[in-house]
Amino acid sequence: MTSSSTMTTSSQTVDSPQIRVVKKWLAVGCELNTAAILPLCSKEHFVVEVHPKSLGYPDMTLLNIREMMERAKEVFKDGLNKKEIIRIFAANDERTVVAQLRSDSTVTSKGHPYENEYLYVIDMVEEEGEWKLGRVVEFMDSALLKSVHEA
């Protein structure tokens, strides 16, 4: 299943509603499309915490998401941070989704390859009968990220 031209996945199984929402969020996130991201986020609980905290990234919330997405668009060629899903699954409680990803042909605005790896632990919440993203804990290759900002 490919949700977007910028997201690829090797999964061929029937996904839970929670996993479908996360895959959609990941796809529109690759495009850094704030307007498409917002409806997928909990109005009360959405926050993305980037780890390791030593990177110094502020938490992304509904209050600063537009600003953070615009800054990210400046870092990547064509404003795209393309990623491939390696694996994605829901924990036994079905409210937690774990996704492992890697960069997929992503290039920085300076022309350098960007080959990062990611792990997301996502707490899903149900609002008005729909699954939304609540707390997202994101881990990435901090050494790679640091080298990109220094280049």
C-alpha cells in the first residue's frame, strides 16, 4: 500500500484503523503538509517529542506545527522528507502503534543525501468516534541529523 508518492511500505496485511491513521499521518508528514496533518491529530493530546532530548528540539504541538513544518521544508529538496516504512504494528492494547522507518531517496536542499532512521511510538486516542494521534515519541539518528545541520 502506498498512501502517497513519497511513502512506500512493504506491508500487505489488512491494517487496523489505528495503523491506517498512522500511515496516513506518516505519508502527509513526508510531504510536510500541515493542512493534511492537522485533522489526524488529537485536539487535546497531540504532541511530538523528538529524542534524544540532547538534540534540543522543542516538542511539536498544534500551536507550533505550522512553523516547524515550514522550517523542515527549507531543509529538504522540494520540501519533501521521503520515508519508507520498515515495519509497523499495534501493541496489544491497540492504542499504541510502533513504526520503524528509514529515509527513502531524500535529499537535503544543499544536495546531500539524507539517510536517516526513525522509530515512532504513538499513543492513539479516540475522539468523536475517530482515531487520532496523541503523544508521539520520535527517535532518530542524532549523529546524522547533527552532520546535516553542520554541512
